[in-house]
Amino acid sequence: MKSSYTLNFCFKGSRNYVQGPDIFDTVIKQLSQTFNKITKIKYTAYEMLYTNASLCVTDSFVKSDYPIINSLITFIHQEIKYYAVISSNDTAIECSQEYSEVVVQKSSLIQKQTISFQNTLNAASYTEIVVSMNKYFLSTSVDVEGKWIVTKFDYDNVDTIMNIQNQNLKIELVQNLSNKLTKSTLYLADKKVGNLYFTLIPKES
């Protein structure tokens, strides 16, 4: 089984790249038109995405078949593992949308190894918010200069992260491997829904 699609994006704010949450949300929207229920969803970032992209969904993945892989999403549907391969194409992104992380940063509460946020945003997705929360948490809690970026995240079931309005979102840092990889547990209304992984790109001296 192999299906191909075209993915069109808008940049967020002043960014000149498409961030992981936007890639993930766009792919999940596309997948929902074909797959009625998916589980064990894992997102992995490979390369930055600066253009629109092509999406290939297959149940037979061979990495060498793809000259470029910007992101890879795996999931289970009816006990079959599928691969959603996102690869940049030659089509430029021509739109931009406003998105400020300031609201999340100002309203988040940091306590020891956790950060929480009572969601009042209307349009932002769960993944978009928790990535902003974790970036803020790590940049203020870890005394190392550099840029924190999301590398992976996973959910047992995407249905559990759809209803987030006026809900409490919480992240707990559970592991930091010398800033090369951090692992955090994701919660929604005090229920664990997945895991989030970040890495630090050190500031050039």
C-alpha cells in the first residue's frame, strides 16, 4: 500500500521554517480522511523543512527509497504499522500566520521539574502548545546557551489530545542526557498522553 499527497504550509510568525507541530498536525488531518482510528503515533524530525512538502504513506518503508526525509511519522491502524514520510519539494511557502509564544510563556507555571499551562487559546493545537511550553521550560531551567529544538514526540492515541480548550496541560522532565536529548512526559488534565523529546543546539562561540 502506498499513497501520495501534497502538503501546503504557512510559516508561523517570523519563522522561515515549518516547525514540527505544524507538520504533524497537517499530516494527521490528511490521515484522518483515510484512517478512522490510529494509535501508537511517533513523530521524528530529521531535517528542517523550508518549503511545502510531499507526503508518502506506506506500510512498506525502505529509507533508501527517499532521497530526502524531513520528518517521519509512524502509526498503527488495524494492527498494521504504517509510515508517513514527509519530504520537501520545490514549491515555496507563500503565506505566514501570526502565532506568539508569549501567551504560553507568561501564563505557564514552573515548579521544579514540571511546567503547566491552563489553556485559553482557541486555535493552537496540543502539540503546538506543549512544544512552546517545553522550549520555555528548558531555556529558563537549563543553564546552557543555545537553541532548544523538538526532535521526537509520541502519543498512544491522538483522540486524547483533541479536546484541550480550558484544560490543564502539563509537562514533566524525566531525563536529561547532557542536553543532547531530554525526555519529558506529557499530560492533559492530569492524564498521561505521550512523551516529548528535545535536543540543544549549542550557541556558536
